[in-house]
Amino acid sequence: MAKVNGGVESKISGMIGPVVFVNFNGGTYVRQAPRTRGKNSWSSDQVRSRKRFSEVCSFWRKSIPVSVKQVWNLAAEKMNGFNLFLKINLPAFGADGTLADMDRFHFSQGILPLPHKLQVTRISGADDKISVNWQNDSGNGFALPNDELVMITTAGMNFLDPIPTGATRKQETAVISLKGNLNPINGIFLYFKSKERNLYSIDQFFGI
């Protein structure tokens, strides 16, 4: 794809003959128009790739809460939130497009640092509570003492909206209740957000 510099053609958008003009990120680009393919011209690998992409798109539309989509839109640079989501998370999806690896999947993305040694343990005798511990790294990059810990719970492929825990980075520890969440919970995603600056960290998954 070539970039168009100045001239009347820089105002053009759309297809003209065998080329397509695209306006993106303040510039105009020209590329060859895609060839028209016959109904049965796709190879088996292309069919699988298209199906995988379609399933991931469906996952974004149906399973990602609106508030989480806003996090990705904020984190994206020179692309939209979905494209960044796809770039980061595609390795977590199997060949059939289903979410196959929670450890490689992320709900949150951003420039806030995730604290070092973030750990989750079940509290003995209290199945509905977990203990979360981390190191206070306030002053590291954009990290501030009052950044808040946020949780997303998962039961299978069902996810709840992000839950602010009220715990802050400076505390280094928190006991979190799982009551009123999905049942049975098989994992949680934890990340931090800045209350004042609308900034987020990447998240980390914990199977529980």
C-alpha cells in the first residue's frame, strides 16, 4: 500500500478502477483493489482463518462488556480498540475461534504498571472470599498510591462487568468477597485503574 502526498487525489476516498483510496490517521493511502473471488475459490486454510476471525469478532461483540471496550479504545493508538484487542488476544483463541487459553487472554490494556508479585489465595474456611497481595510500586512510571484494584470474574465463558474492589495500590493487600458473582467462579482477572486520569494497567488471570 502506497501513501498519497498532497494533490487533489488526497481528498479521494473509495475505489476507483483497480485501486482503493483509504483515509487513515490523517493520511490518504492507495492500494490495489481486492480481487473478486468465486464462491468456491477459498482454500481450507483460508476458510478456517475466516471462521476464526468471525468467531473472535462475535466474542468481542457479545462477551466483552461496554466498559471494557472503552478501556481498549483508550489504550489504542493509530488503530481502534477492537484492532488492538485482536492484536493482543488472538493467540489466546483456538483454530475454531473459541477462547482456549485464559493465561494468554487480557480484558485490560494500558500504560499503568501492574504491581510486582500480584498473588491470589483462597481464604481457608471462607469459600466466598479471596486474599490478594502485591508490592506497592507507587512512583514507578504512572503508578500512584490511590490507583484502584479492579476485578472481573469468569464462569466458563461468562464474564461479569468490572467490579471496583475499593482497594488501592498503597495497601498492598485486600480481602475480596465473591458473593453475588457468577457461580461457580473458575477464575478472576485483576488490574489497576487510575481514578483521576482514566488510565489502566494490563490485567492478570488467576484460576481459583
